[in-house]
Amino acid sequence: MTHVAFFGDGERSFALPPELIMELERKTGAGIGLLCRRVFARDFALADLLETIRLALIGGGASPKEAADLIAAYGAPRPISETFPLAAAILETVFFGSATKLDDANG
């Protein structure tokens, strides 16, 4: 499943197929269930958010370099309040099948 959202300078597709979920688990040191629980409970590391977005950009069709460049330009230097909703929506799509705007539901 794919999540589409504005990131950086335009609309982008974000997807985490199984092979990228395994890479996300490796990069964050947490299984996908634990990672989702951390993010949904807002008990996450910044790397959880940035790696989720970076790998989902790759899964959505961006090259690894393009994804890294987008994170460096539009992810890492921005306030967490801007990256959290996107990472949460990506993980909601992986976990539930579609984003339900967890950030709006939890205030």
C-alpha cells in the first residue's frame, strides 16, 4: 500500500514493502510492531521518524540518493512536529492498510 503526501517540494509516494520493513527494523533496532507502538505512543527516537520517511520514499520510487537528499533538506532540519505526522501516517498505512490521521486523533 502507498501513502501519498506533500514532502519537501512536492507530492510524493511513500511505501514500505516487506524488504524495506526489514531494513527499517535493522536501522531502528526495533521490530515493526515495537516501532509502530513507539511512534503511535509518541515515544520515539528521531531516527525512527527519519528512517521511516527515507525508506518509504525509496519504496515509493525515489532513488536512495534522492531519498537521503530529501531527508537532509526537508526532514532532519525541520521541527519534529512536521515530520511526526508523515512518519505516523506511513506506519499506519503499513499496519492498518490506510492512514487514519493518528496525529489528529491524539491531539
